[in-house]
Amino acid sequence: MAGGGKHTLTPKAIIHQKFGANAIYTVEEVHDSSHSACPGLAIPQKGPSLFRCHLQLPEFSVVSNVCKKKKDSEQSAAELALDKLGIRPQNDDLTVDEAWDDLVGRIKYIFSDEFLSAEHPLGAHLRAALRRKGDCSGSVPVSVIATFDAKINSRCKIINPSVESDPLLVISSVMEAAAKLPDFIVASPHGASLRRKNPYPSEIVEALTSQVSDSLRSRKVNAAYIPCKGEEIVELDSVDVSSGRYYLDSIAERLCLKNGNQVMISRTLGKASCGSECRLYSPIPKCKSSEVTGSSSEESSRRNARASYICGQDVHGDAVLASIGYRWKSEDLDYDDVTVKSFYRICCGMSPNGIYKISRQAVLAAQLPASFTTKSNWRGPFPREILSMFCHQHRLADPVFTISTAPVKSLADVYRSHKKLKVSGGSDDADDENLSKEKEDAPGLGNGFRCEVKVLTKSQDLVLECSPRKFYEKENDAVQNASLKALLWFSKFFDDMDVGSDTDDEEDIKSPSTNVFTIPPNLGRDCSGTTNVPSVVEKRLPSITNGSVVSICYSLSLEVDPDFPTDGEVSEGNEEDMESEEEDEYYEPSIDLIESHEEIEFEIGTKAMNPLIETAVTQMTVGEFASFNATLFAAAEALLLAVASDTTRIRDLLSKRPQLVYSIILLGVKGPSEERMEAAFFKPPLSKQRVEYAVKHIKDSSASTLADFGCGSGSLLDSLLDYPTTLETIIGVDISPKGLARAAKMLHVKLNKEACNVNTATLYDGSILEFDSRLHDIDIGTCLEVIEHMEEDQACEFGEKVLSLFRPKLLIVSTPNFEYNTILQRSTTPENQEENKSESQLPKFRNHDHKFEWTREQFNHWATKLAERHNYSLEFSGVGGSGEVEPGFASQIAVFKREALVVESVAEGSMQPYKVIWEWKKGNEEKKE
């Protein structure tokens, strides 16, 4: 064997070697706000979950540093303990020859007197092996050593990296290493097992025998039996376990093997009903005895497609899925019942779609969404998290994400400016000169984010490279969309989703090979069925648009036609007589509840729910109930069995060609977000256009102070820092502590990273309906898309307060133009809905939180009256659309300019109801007031 490998013994492993069970780790969760927060922020902050470990050794204890992961805190504590002991961990760069020597030494240690009483699970197997009868007494199956000793596995990986995908290589390596200990270890000539050559001292064996628990005198543990013949069903079985018998011998008996030495043990595959780990047990290839089973060698070597699928490696012969074994620090056998349902849930969880279904506890109803729109609209684990779970499930390396940035959406502004210059008739040279000046004077447009994700094997071979070309405004959106695109591609391989073939998508994906995956057997992927439009709503038009988040209560049941004949019930001779006798009788249909959810949310238009459910929901009104039937596809059995409590009953019902009954109540609807509607229609978004409008006025007025009334999460203040302005002081006011905390964090990062003119930044917790003298006579006040979140009388009160008391030199107020909503909402309405939409239908508000939205006439009336009363001149404008074309601007803006030359002074400190939440000063550390 050529080549070497590297192995580093961790601090925790060294501590374990020296102290064993006497090293006690206690991990506590801590919250250190300084890790994610903003210095000086006067709002209690809860940072991410962090961990600290207390390590107790016989003579002293240590406390670790604060770490992001539990295991890192344990390693940190162990490292501190080693430092206190004066031990310096050595990098153990093992060659293949050294790994062989280490492997031999490890096997010898496993069969030592010391290890026999160890609290290691393998120690429990050794003690159980001593209670075996006959020739097997004291023999430990090699598969047990290969499965339950991590050090054995690590050394075998150095010797041959291919053991990651073929555990049989571990068994052969262990047998080869044991052969180098002929004076200490005896290998069984008839099976893959090892035993100690010389007996253990009698006093040790007697002491261990006296500790055996009598709790398992006789017990049958449920398991799932998986025949290798695909036409045979997976069925419920049981395994006899007791304190007097080695449980692997019981499993071997069920598999028609001579004893447990011939049983192959898989890695953990999932959880049983009580959370215990499941493993797959099958014959070690070439170990199945035809003398015992009476079967041919061809049958015994047949590949078990279903078992291979959930195991991720080739399994031959029949298999048993069970949850039985020994745990750390426990002498008793740990066990849990495994059912047929357990098997099908594990099958379901092998695919990205199945992981999502199970996580949402809606196996039949939910499905992996086809698109990621916004973080707030997504339900369930995020795509990045699902991709990590998928990679772990298939023993792949963690996905690797690479983020790149580039300026975004400058072309739209340049194109518009260039078009205007062409219309004015300027020369090409003049155009180019003006165009260059326009680009120089244009405010910074920020960066867009693009993410590439790679999925690799643990040996770093490429499985998938996904490189979407689209840029996103937020880094997280780029990561989640790239992850989702990779998941959808994997879903095509597992053939459990109707993922459309998009040429652009295919160009974004590179996959040299999918040989790392076991080919899925025909287990069934979809159970939505086929049906006509539900009769209860068949004549209605869809009333809920894409982007809306709906909440529903649903149940899915199987209904069997009472007239469906059972086996042997009808024959040619008596069919006519039976019809006559039962002509006047009525039988209730048999209905069995399969799955239900009291409340579940999903986003319309992303395919996050069974299409039949989504179609029905879009035609319903809040509080309405709908019920309809659908014909099941033949391949629906697997998903039904993954949720059924009684799989025998379900199989019986499926033999009678049942209908799937959908019952739905629409509990609530949140319309598509204002941001999403605007983003679908305007490039750049209206929010960015509003910022650019404000920047223009800041430049024109040479303003040095600005207060943003209703600053929320600080998006305007944060965006202003991207532009060169004369601003020296910026202020934000809001009543949301959560929003102010976000604003402080964003401003903290940007102000300390980038050079700008701003000397002071302050955030206040307070209502903009209250006057605070510290904001009196500022240069510019902004109130962008805020007043519609108040009641109308409060909007009028704000107008009075800000112009009569705050008295800014310039006030910019923007609010949605209600007349433009018809156009915006059309951008999120499917074509078939738009064609049938009645002209008389009034548009909805852009946000469910809006208390009102004004037409141009209403806004003009409000602003004009205020300007007249408080001696301000007034200019109307807007962004999005055109003021010269109906229905005007999408976002209407009023600019109030103070006319009075003299402003009454306000006594300092006379009215200061606002609370300083955060303050930043250039040259000084942030401080809390």
C-alpha cells in the first residue's frame, strides 16, 4: 500500500487515555452579547448560543474558554488541563506502517484485562461474549470491533481511505492485524470473530458476572424485517433479547445465520420511536450458510436494494432494522421498538424533499419549495441547513460556500440617463462626457452577493458544483438560493419531485458523478393524486396571490368505497343475487385519518405544499372549510406507510383502491410583502430610489444634520453612509427596541469600517408623536414610508408636531400611492387570475400592517394644509413610475421647505422624553448614555 495519512490525537483523546471515566465534562450554555452585538447599546441583547465546559479531574478542575460549539468547549477544557499537567500534545502524523502498528496495539489492548471492565460500549460486548455458549464463548464479532471503536476506524482510514465507503475493508484490516498477534488473539476459522487465547482471570469474570442485570430475562423487541426480494413486503418482526443471550446471536437466528459472528452492523441510520439509534443488521457477504437456510448461493448473495438504499452501501441477503445495543457507562442493554413506519421514514429522509417533509411534520402535505423568496416567508429549516443534513446523511463532507460580490443595478440608472441625453439631441461625445459625469455623481449602489456551493466526498472528490449567476442584495439570500438550487438538483436524482428542467439551471450545475449515492429503489415518491378542481370551489377565481403566506388546518384521510369487494366476496354465480339483496342497503364509507396539522404556514407560489392543497387554498376565504377527494397514485404507498401508525391496516386499505380525502380550513392570510411587490416591478427597488432622492436634497441643501423619524432597523441611515454627503450628524428615532438594536449593529459596523464625514450618530427610543428638544431646528428630517403605519389622525398629529415644534429646515415625507397598487399587485398575480379579474375590484393595501394608504388627492390635501399653517413651501414628487403618466408615482413624496427666517429657540433640556439607546462619536469608543 502506497501513501500515508495524517492523524492528530485530540486533547480530549489524550485526557481519556490517562483518566478514562474519571474525567467528567460538564457543558453549560452561556450568552455573551459582545460576540454579536454593538458596544454601548442600551438594550438587553441575546447573542448566539455559546458554550463553556467544566472539566473535573481527580486532582483539579479547569473551565474552558467560551466556544461556539459544545465539542469545541470540551476540547478547550482538555487543552487547558493538559497545559496544567505539563503535557504537550504531539501531532501524530502516522504513516501507513505506523497505522498498522497502532491498529495491532489497539486490538491487543481491547482484549486486555483492563479493557474488559471499561465503560466503553465495546467493553459491554466483550462481557456479553463471555456469556455466550459453546464454541462462541468469549468470541467477539469483528463487525462489532469495526463498528464501535473509533480509533480502529481512524487507523483503518489511514491504511486505506476507501473504508469510508466500504466497511468490509475495516473487517479485513482488523482480521489482518489480529493475525499478527498469534500468541494473544485467536481468529475463528468459521466466522469473522476474535477471542483472547488465554482465558481472563477467574476473579475478574466472576466479579463481572455478579453485576449482570436481570432486567432482561425475557423480552421481545420489535424490529423491521427487510427481505432482499423486492416483491416481498417489509414487515414487523421481533428479536429475543435477554441477559442470558447475546443479542447479535438472536438477530443472526432471524437472518438464518449460524451465529452473531456472521452479522454485519451498519452505522446509525435514524431514530426509533423513543429517540434511540437504529442500525441495520445483515449477513456479512459470503457468510450466509446455505446449509442453515436451505437456499441457493445465488439467492443468499442477492443484493437487497431497499436495505442498501438506507444504508448507503451494498447489502446482500435479508436485513433487520433494529434499535438494540450498549451505550457508554451502562451495563444494561439499551433497546427500543422499531416499526415498519420507522423504515419508511428513514427512506423518506434520504432525499432533500423527505428531509424537509419530516422536519415540517407534514410528510404527505409539505414539499421542498422550488424557490427561496425571503427569509421571513420561508418555513421550516433553511436550505443551507437541509443541504448540511443531506450531506451528513450520505456521509459527504460539509458543503463549501464561496461568496463573491459585485456592484449591482448601476446599469438601469446609466441606461435611463443615457436615454434622456439621446432624446435631448446631444452629440455622442457630449453624451459620453455627461454619462461619465452622471456615473461619477451617482450615489453608490452597493454590492450584490453571489454564492457558489460545492459538495464533496470526504476524500475531497467533487460531487456537485452549483454556481448560480444571479446576484442578491443580501448575502444570506445568495447562500440560501444556491443551497436550494443544489437541493433541487439532488431531488432530480432521487426522482421524488417534479423539478422542471431549466437550461440556465443546468448550466449553473456541474456534477462529474453521482456514483456516491445508492440508487433509490421504487419506494414511491408522490401521493398528491389526481383530481379535478375541488367541487366546493370549482367556479371561483383564485383570490390569494403569489407571495402571500397562508395558515391552514388540514387533515388527510383514506376513504374506501363500501361497495368495493373484498377477496372471495364476489363470484360469478352469486354476484347477481348479492346485488339484488343489497340494492336497498346503504353502507358508510370507511375513513381512516392518516395525517393532520392544527396549524401550518406556507408561501403561495413556491410549491411548498402539495399542489392540490395550494390550488384549493388560493380559492378560499379566511375561515372557510373545503373538502375534496383525490385518486392515489400507485407509488403512494411508501409515504403513507411513513406516517401511518398501523401499517397493516394501511396496506389493507391500499389493496381496495381508496381515495385520499383532503379537508382544509383556511385560518389566515398575509399578503405578499410590500418589498417583494415593489422589487418585482422596479429596478432598482423603490427603497433604494427613495434613498437616492433624499441624498439629492441633502447635497443640494448642504445639510449637516439629519433625523430619520421612524427609522425602524436603520435601513435609510445605513444606506446614506454609502454616499458622499455633507452630513456630520445622523439621528434615528423609533419605538421598536428590536429595530433600534438592528440599526445600532449595522451602523456600528459601517461607521467603524468606512471613512465618512459623519462625526456623531445617535439612536433614540421614542414616539415621533412626542416632541424632543434635542431634535429642534435640524437641517433635514425624513419620514419615509412611515405614516401609513399609523392611524390617519396620528399621521395628522405627526405633521403638526414636526412642522410646529421640531421645525426642520427641510422635511421629506413619502407614503405609498394607493392608486398604483393595482399595477403592483398585477405583477404578483398569475396570468390566469389577471385575465379574469374584474375591473371593479379595488386594490389591497401593500402591507397588512398599513392602517391606511392615500391617493394623490388625499396626500396633497394633507400636505398642503400643513404647509400653509406652518409657513413651509411645498413640492410634490415621487419615485417609481412617472408623475406625468397615470396613476402617477408608486411612492409619492412631499418636500416641505421652511420659509421663516427666524425660529423660536427652545430651552435646552426643556422636553427630552426620548431615551438614548446608542451613541457613536468619531474618535471615541461607543458609549451608553
